[in-house]
Amino acid sequence: MALTGVLRAGFVQFRVLEMDEALAHYVDHIGLELVEKADDGRAYLKGYDEFDRHSIVLREADAPGVDVMAFKVGGAADLDTFEKRITDFGLAVDHVAAGEQPTVGRRIGFELPSGHRIELYAEMARSDNGPITENPDIWRDDPHGMRALGFDHCLLYGPNVAEVTRFFTEVLDFGLVEKVQTPDGPIAVWLTSSTKSHEVAFVEHPEPGKFHHVSFLLESWNDVGHAADIISRYDISRDVGPTRHGITRGQTIYFFDPSGNRNEVFAGGYSYFPDHPTRVWTPDQLGKGIFYYEKELNDRFLGVVT
Amino acid sequence: MAGSFTVTIADSGANFHCPEDERVLISMEKQGLRLIPIGCRGGGCGTCRVKVTEGSYRTRKMSRAHVSEADEQAGIVLACRLIPESDLVLGLAGEGNGVWNRAREQGGKGHGVNGSIACGIRPIPRA
């Protein structure tokens, strides 16, 4: 297999204020499937086009925000290889036993210089309600709500983006797809382990460990418009869009879940290969980079995080 | 007005009506007003933090990262989770994040880029 090591953004566990309200949002409106509401209160969800058992984990708590973002690696041996490389880089690695999340194998975890907890895992059960593999229809059950195919990426806010970038590129073998470069270093980076335009992105921010958004993939620009219709129809808290990013070229709309965690649904974006050069934005053109049509940023998008 | 209360911003004296059972920030925004900065509208980000100085009210669950139990005792709430049970007087009680400061600098317009991207990317930390 040509794609080895870290395969993709696998799951993200984040906090919500009220679980029932959160489930109505993610299941009824975004269109995810509730896989399990576990005894410890966590809820496990997935998109209709995802093979693995779950990709979104919600935990009810007193404050919203992200607990952990986890990447799936190709095999169990990769966990040992990466543990050594991460330790050699200078980050402390801890271990999460298999089964801490249902059907998920052992995980290794560490805290980035940005204050975010990241984990790697190799095993999760295949969903019994994932995409069909024999003479496959395009879906099993009619997609509903915004028709999200699945979890795509996260954007995380925190300090030390230059160091985080060095970690992802040198230790986890990610590609640096795009960046916003200042004379003092990068202030925003888009990183990938695959041919997707990004699996994770970081923006420089003084407070560590902040959550800017979790993003879900849609099939088309038309579905982004359909998502906008749902946002208005059900009075979902909209942030920005529908519009398009210069960076990654994705077509997008941003909104908030009922606890204030930002969501994105998006379509499009180009493919990346490891021999491609990094695309670079200068700060004076950042408005166009983030919102290609408006060509200006807004304070809420820049500053509001959980 | 039956079934509606008056919400007054102490600093400016500006006021608007908020129907009973409606959240103060949501009602304000529907009327096209920007008297209180608007963030996530879900009790999570702290942008619309205010201190209620007069009146009775109830709230829905708010992020403890932005409203501690002591804050809550002192009348500090998030306007997006604030439901009036009488006329209210409140003051802005932002935590000094970039959104709040810039909204105030811009006289409540709450939007726009001043050309300093780094300023936008790096909001001023909480006091």
C-alpha cells in the first residue's frame, strides 16, 4: 500500500453542554448516525459513508471544547514506531488501553506544543452500517439532514504553530499543504497525511488547546446550499457562508452546535500529493485566503473558539 | 407590552424588548441590534458575557470556562443563555478577548478588518 503510517483523521472527542440537544443537532440536522450511547454517558456517531464504527464522540460536560483528536495508523507496529519517534522529538507519550472506547484498540497519546491532546490508534471495528461493498449502491439508507458523508478534519487554535508544524512533518510524516507565513514564522498551517487537502489545521492563538471547528464532508456545492437551508429553517446559529475558501478551495458554511462548538460542512478542495509544493499566503491576502468571495475576515470567525 | 420585558444596557441607556421565554441575545439580534457582541449563541464561547444589575431572570446551562459559580452568584451570565423574568438592566462584562474589544472599538459594528491580520489572528488573552 502506498499510503502508510498515519492514514487519516479518525475520530474526535469533544464536549457538549446538553447531550440530548447535541444529539438532535448532529443526528437530525447534520445527518450523522447515532451508533451508541454508552453507559459512561458518551455518545458515538458516524457518517453514512464511513466504514469504521464511529468518528465523532460527544461527552457532556460543564464547558464545551475538544478532549482529543485521534488519527488512525496503518497497523499496530506503527504505534511502536511512532511512540519512539514522538519520544525522540521530546514529547511524553502515554497509553490508553484497548476498549476505553468501544471496539477501539490500544492508543498512544501526547500533548502538542499547542496544548491539544492527540492520539494514534490502529484498530476500530468495521461498522455494520457502513458503505456497501458488493455491487454497492451509493448509500444504504437515504441520507438525511445535511447529508454529511463523515468526519473530515479539525481546525485547532493554540500557541507554537511553528513547532507543531515541525512535529507533524518530521515525526508523523504529514505534508504541509498550505500556510500563512509572516516574517516571524507561520501563523496558520494546513497539514495532511493523505491526498486530502487537510486532515488537521492549526492557527496561532495565545490560549492553548482551543477548538475552532470540526468539519464534515458533503458531496457537492449544492449540498452546501442545502445545509444553509437547514441552518435557516431550524434556526441553527450560523457563523459564515455559504462561501468558498481560497485556502484548500473548499466550498463551505460555518455554524455552531447548541453548545457553541463551531461546525463546518464543506465540499470540494483539491488533491495533495507528497511531491507538491506548499502553497503560501501572505498576511495581507489572508482575507481572500480564508473567504475567497468576501475577501475579508470577520472577528467572530477569528476569535470565537471553545 | 404583554409577554415582553425591556432590557436596558446600563452604559449607554440603549434598550430593546425581549419576549418572555426568548433568550436576550437572540431577541436583540433579530431586531438588528448589536448592543452586545455576538459569538456562538450557544453558551460556549463567552463573547456575550454580561452582568445583570437589576431584574430577575433564569439561564440555560453556560460554559464554566466563562461563567464560574461565583460569577453566576454575582449576576454574570451569557446573554445567549439569559431569559428575562422581569425588565432587566445589564452591563457588558466581556473577558477582554479580541472580539469583545474590537466590537467596542468599532462602536458596536462588530465587523470589519483593519488591515492588521495578526491582530485578528491573535486576540488579546483573557485578563
